Amino acid sequence: MYLWDGKIIIYEVPSTPHAEVTGEIIGMLAAWNRQDFRYGTEANTNLGQGRNKEPDAYVRPKHRNPPPQGALAADIYGNPFPTMMIEVGFSQSLPDLHRTAARYFNPLTTIQIVLAIKIFGVRTNALANTSTIALIAALYLRTSPTPLIPTSVISFGTANPDINTENYITGQMGVPPGSFIGVGRPDPNNNNINFPPCNAADIPTYIMNIPGTELYNGVPQNNLPVGFAAGYNLDLWELQVLVREAMHI
């Protein structure tokens, strides 16, 4: 839910897959590093006059510098903005998830990363007695030359994304074909043979790096840990397993 130019917009109906994927991402990040970051959910975040949004989850460095005098703060308490916002869409459409990056990256904020996860509907084959699902992860970076185009889009479900989804990602979202990888996608470095399935942990195709430079943005030099720039490697297989368990497929 968010307030935009005086209108309250509800875009996601709460559900088990939505809630558990959000919780799992935060849990994985917290297991990686609780010393340097604070993690939260659904905090009302200022995005400008008459514009507020509640992210599904966020990541904020504990030592991030406060906003300078006169600059917009994340909330009424004067907290600095998170460096990373996480949005999970089940009932929420992929286009609305995509528009979220522009809302978060507006010039008044210092948000650096948006991670969007889209859960599509279950596809059931009655004859084969099988159920599959398409899943998409998209990573946006403010530091990119084109911040409103994801730097990485990964299909990580058990079903290929449908043609309309593929066309939207490479068309309206403007993602170069080489930056859209994973299940059902051709690998240009392997004679355009499709990427391997997402069916185990630690498959390189399905590891999405959350860059440390952006995660630690605004943290004083003396508070930066050794090797901080490596960031965190999010294994999307873990999210696929959770979705399948939550939806009994």
C-alpha cells in the first residue's frame, strides 16, 4: 500500500507465498550480516510531499550518515533512507513492480538498490498431473547508467516465463537480452542453448549478487568492513523451494 499524490493505492493482497518470500530474503541477509545492517518490513517511507510507500522489506546500514540539514528523511524520526528496498509481487503485476524502482529512485531519496521478485500463477497440467510456476527476480541499481532498467533479470522458477512476460521485460522494461537469463532463456555464451534448470543450490546462473558498494552507501570509511564491496550472493534456488512448499507444488 502507498500514498501517491493524495491517492491511497493497494497493490498486493497478503498471501503466504508473498509473506514467506519476503521473510526468507530478510532472514538470509540477516544470517549473512546482522552486525552492520538493520532489517525491517512495511515501514512507512517518505518519498516526497504527498508520497509515501511501505516496502515489503528494507535494509539500512546501522552506521549510515543521517540526512543533511533540510534534506528529506526516510520517516518522521529523521532516519536515513535504507540502501535497499525489497518488493515481492504475487497479486501485484510485474509492470507495477517495475514502476516501483522509479518511485524509490526519485531525486529526493538516497535509496541505492531495489530488488523485485515476481511470483506468477501456478500452471497445472492435468494429464501429466504436474504443477509448475514461473518466478522472476529483477535487480535495479541507482548507480547504473540506466537505473530504471534492471541490471540483472533472472528467471528461476520451474516453468519458463510466458512470451508476454519475455516481451515486456525486453521491450517495455528495456532489459538487454543478455541481461535476462535463467530458466527458459537462451545462453548466448553456449550457442544459445537454454540455461540449466534451477534445480539445486549454488548454481552460478541463479546466484544474484547484491553489491556491497551500494549496500554500504553513506557509511563512513572507518565503519566499512574488510571486503565489504563483495556484497551478498542471494541464492534464488532457496526462494524457489520456499514458493513451491508454500503453494504445495
